[in-house]
Amino acid sequence: MTKRQTFTADFKREAVRLLQTGAKPAAVVARELGIPRNRS
């Protein structure tokens, strides 16, 4: 079993800010941040 990633509140705010600017697709932002795009 893999360990679940945890992210700080600041990291999450920055990720949302990057998505809201709309400069890059969500898949690209997720890849750059090293997080899965879709969580199940």
C-alpha cells in the first residue's frame, strides 16, 4: 500500500491560484506540482 500524500494549506492555495489564472491546463499544473490530477 502506498502512503497518502499530504499537502500544506499554503501549497493548496497556490495550486488553486495557478488553476484559476487559467494560464495552463489542469493536467500541466498537476504534473509540474507533482500531484495526481484526479483523485479517486
